[in-house]
Amino acid sequence: MTPVPAARPIPTYPPARRDDLVEDLHGRPVADPYRWLEDVEAPETVAWSTAQDSLYGTFRDRLAAATAEDGPWSTPVLTARLQALLGAGFVGAPAWRGDRRFFMRRTGDQEHAVLVVVEPDPHEPGAVRERVLLDPVDLDPAGTTTLDAWQPSKEGHLLAYQVSAGGTEESVLHVLDVATGELVDGPIDRARYSPVAWVPGGEAFYYVRRLPPEDVAADERQYHRRVWLHRVGTDPDQDVEIFGAGMDMTNYYGVALTRDGRWLTVSASAGTAPRTDVWIADLTAGGTQDPRSPLALEAPRFTEVVVGVDAGTHAWVGRDGRLYLHTDLDAPRGRLAVTDPTSPGVAHWRTLLAEDPVAVLEDVAFTDAGDDAGPGGHDPELLLVSRRRHTVSEVTVHDPRTGEQLPGEAGHVRLPGLGSVSGLVTRPEGGRHVWFSYTDHTTVSTVHVLDAATLTTTVWAAPPGALADVPDVRVHQLETTSKDGTTVRAFVVARADTLDADGRPLAEAPTILYGYGGFQVSLDPAYSAATLAWVEAGGVYVVAQLRGGGEEGEEWHRAGRRGDKQNVFDDFHAIAEQLVADGWTSPDRLACWGGSNGGLLVGAALTQRPDLFAAVVCSAPLLDMVRYQRFGLGVTWTDEYGDADVPRELDWLLGYSPYHRVVEGTEYPATLFTVFEGDTRVDPLHARKLAAALQAATSGSPALRPVLVRRETGVGHGGRALSRTVALTVEQLQFVADRTGLTGKEVDRG
């Protein structure tokens, strides 16, 4: 039976002028009737957005009036439940620097995670003390400032950190004295997405900064990065340019310096392209350069490690002095190679860990098997390897000289369950302990420590808050066949008492299908308050592993990008159809949900298969794929999607661009666009244009299938305060529950 939404009818949609604008692009007529909505400051756009705010407010008011005050979907009850499910907070793995360790932590009621340092207590020999080093709320009580990145010096006495305000992600770099908390450097602007590589002693660091805006064209100010050497406490305008001149303006750079200050590595990738070029420099070459006094040097002489090869490579020099390379060159699921840094080219690489035929190489860590090493350490005795097999993590133990896995149980690390491992963290000087975070669908992220001497793991740090009672759920991995015959998978999460003894659904249920499918991002098992709240109420939550992501390696990614992007949408549709065929749900009870590139995914789903979904949550989306590269960071994504200035690639984009696929008189699903005015990655204009097009074209009743825009100021594409996250999730869940008929009346929390 078709669910009847509880919300009462809403007024008609605000008027939106439809221009007869058709451009000839490489001989292709392309209509753009709502281009005027691109100008966010134009009075007509302001009036349209204000009217959309009012429309959404009316919907919210009428939904609240139709919802029982003490019901599970009322705003106070759902807010409290999400807060409880998030009440454990968060704790991250440590970064060790001598006697100090640094880590992120958030208690259940904190708006943002804080950076904590644990160090010897100067007043009590043998004891340690813990203190908060950085709290974003102390910097900005309004909660709109986020801590974007941080990096302690090699000795742990200084800390470089980056913060941004209002969701802009325009990071500003500062340096503070760890012992006193006093600022010793900064602000240094134009440091968005900048790594920091400290020089031994802490007098200077290498970092990445954009050129001054007056030196570049107005529409290129987000680009033109360079690697610089900065001396702490000096004017950043006097920094020494190290690398990047004459290269692609969209390049993102990585930079790292070995603990002894000898080997400097720089990597470059054009935008988000999967190809990474790597160079290395010996800062002591010829015996005339002292890495501890780098400011006396000119830019170092770099040697190519891998350049101009269509592969992704991460390179570093280990404490044994060898150059290691985690690469997908000739190995789409990843391999580990090794060479001498004095002969770093591809021809000299020797494979240490061969590609696994199924599992994707995620991370490696070299460790000792005996007592923790002293200063300087020694050659590692064990190699720990983290792989992902159909998104489920596994950790194995190998000989660091041959790469061979140790026999029997000695070659396997027992993990807490079928979940996700992130990061294999060791002390820079060596030692037998390795720290990592673990999570799964019902387990909050917890830090574990592995003792390599015994190959046993224990919980090292649990989240600081109270663990909520989570519903008794079951997780099923669904497999189906996409349009071209490729096997695709999804995790299906459902309450145990809604399934039979064989794990099949007892009845169709309101279902959310979530996906991403791009940029090699893998949707691995993870704890989610939104998922658990939905499933607890009797719904089904499904996470799709689509081509374009990283779940099955680089070939999987490439099979869902550029001219093959339609594969991603076909995978998504195939999973939706399989959910219906297997009795999990029906089209009138199925919603799809995605954000950013996932917003493009659900935008394509609603325009290509409006018959398959009852509701859509489309957050911070890309939707006009003809003009996307003109706004935000769009030009850095042309390698992922295609370049609309190239005729053949324009055809790819026009083939699926949601804004250009809207058909008059089609009954489109109920759709909620959520956009953030501080978003400097994906401009909210995408949602404005498609919302206007859908409101004009749909034959669906605004009462049953409304098209709405939720607009939020003071936040952007990335991090946000906890209360804002909860408020957004509450409204998204309420919208989907109302449109799919999930009442939540059967919730029993004991």
C-alpha cells in the first residue's frame, strides 16, 4: 500500500522565470533556462531563495503539526536519540613525538573535537598530565571555526595548525609553543589543503601555499600552489619557493621530510586525477648542505621517482634508509615496492608486497618484535599490512625483507569484527607497538594497540562519553548484477526482529539507499547514528559500493569516471531494483540519499529513474555538469568527470547531467535539496537550478511529492559543529520518514 505522508499540503511553488536561453556548444544546442540563478547576489535570486526558505518553513511547520509530540519522529525525541547515539564522542589514534603524544577527542556534548596532548608532568616525576592544546570553540564561541589540520614538530615542542571559519575551508596556518600554548607564528593565509613537513629542530618547515591573488587571474585564485620553505617567526612573503613553478595550475602537492632531515619528497597530482608524480631530494648531497639549517640553501635538486606515469604512488623513506612506494602501477589493487633513494626511478623498484587478486592494499607499518627501540631505532623486524576485502579490513604480518606472510596464526592479526581499520600508527623512532582505529556498523570508532611481540591487540582508547544502547541489527551483504554484467555489492542494515531465520525480510519496509561512487572513495563499514536511528524505527538502511569508488581498487574507480560515469548510476539502479525484487522494499517506500558527488548520483537517479524512488535527499550536489567546472573547485575535477570544453567529453556530461535531463510532465520523487551558503567546493547554484527546473516540470503533487530547498548559512562543504550536524540529520530523516511512511511506532528501546 502506498504510504500517505503525514505532512499536509504546502502552497504552490514560488515563481521562477524560465529564459529561452539555448547555447551552441561545439554544435550541440544546450538549454539553460535558469542560468540567472547562478548569481547569488542578484535581487531576483535573493527573492527566489527567500521564497524557498518560506516554502520549506511551511512544510516543516505542517509536518511538525502532524507529528505526535512524543513520537519517535518529533524533533525533540529524534534530536535526543541522535545525541544519545553520538554520546560516546570520538577519539583518534595518537601522533607520537618523543615523550609527548597528540590526539583528537570529542566528548558527547562538545560541538567540535579538541586536540589533546599527553606529556610528562613537570611537577611529579614519573607521572604524565593531559591537557587540551586546541579547542575550536575557544577560538570561536559561535562554533563556526573548524580545526582543519595539525602537525607537531619532530621533537614535539611546536605545533603547526590550520583553522578556517564559516565553512569556507580557507585554512589559515598558525604555530604555537606546545609547552606554553603561546602563538609563535602566523597567521599565514592561502594554506588550504597544505601539508606541513618540519625541519629537525623546529626552526623551519616546508608547506604548500597559493600564490598571492594579485599575481594570478581572478578566476584562478583557488589554484597556483607552490611548495615553500618557511622560517618560523618570519614574514611568509619572504619564504623560499621550493617547487611547483611552471607546472599545472590545479596541482595539489604533498611534502615530507625524513626524521633526520636528509630526504625531502614532493608529490603532485593535477586536481583529483588518480595520477601522482613524485620527486626526491637529498638535502645533504655533496656534503655541503645541513638539513638543520635549510634557510642557507637554495631550492634543492630533485630527482624523479615516478613522473608522467598514469598511476598513483605514495613514497617515503623508512627509518632503515630505504625508499618505499605504495603504488597501483601495474597493480590496480596496490602493491608495495622498495628501492634505494639514491636510485629512485621505476626501473630500480623491487616489489616487496605483490598485488592481492581480491583485496585492496590500504596501509603498511614497519615495527619491531622486541623491546621498543631507543633513539635512532634499528631496522624493523615485522611488516604489518592492512588490506580491504570487499570493504572489510584485514591485517596480516610479513617479513619486512622478503614480504612473505608469516605462516599460520602468526601471519594474521585478530580484529574485533568485520569492520574497518584506519591508520597503522607507529612511533617515528620505532618500537613494537602499532595503533589503529576500528569501527563497524554498531561499534563507535575505538583506538586499539597491537603489541608486535605477542601479536595481541587491546583497546587503547575508547571514546570518552557514554555508549548508547544500539538496536539489535543484522548486516547482510547484497550482491547483484549491473547493466553491463558487473557484480556490485551493498551492505543492508536491518533490525533483527524484522528478518526471518535466514536473514530475509519479513515484509517490505521504508528503505534508504545511500551511495557515493566517485574519486576512489570507499564506503566501508562504519558507525552511523543516522543509520541506527532509521533502522531502530523499523526501516532498512543500505550502503552501496559503486564503481567510481575505491572499494575494489583503481580499476573499479576508473570504471566509474569520465566516459564510464553512467556505470555508477547503472550500479545504483541495479541495487535499488534488487532490493525491490528481494522483498526489502518497494518503489513507493524507497528513498535515495547522497551528498557532493553523491548528490550528483541521486540527482542522476531521480532524473533517470523517477519511477524507482519515492524520495530523494540531495545534499551539496553537483547537478549542472555542463558548467560545473566554472565554479568552486570544479576545474580540479575535470579528470574525474570530463571537460565540457572538449566536444567528446561534453557528450559524456550531457548524457547524464541531471539539470539537462529534466522532462516536462514527469512525476518526480519528493526531493529535499540541502545546501550550505559557505560552500566553496560545490556552489549551491547547482541545487537552485535543478530545484527550479523540477518545480516547473514535475507533474507530482506538492502535497505528496514536494521539491524543497533547505538552505543553511555559516557552514560549508566540510566540518561543522555537532549541533548543526544533528539538526540537519533530524530534518533529513523526518523528510524521508514522512515520504516513505516510516512511523517508528514499533520502536522499543527497552
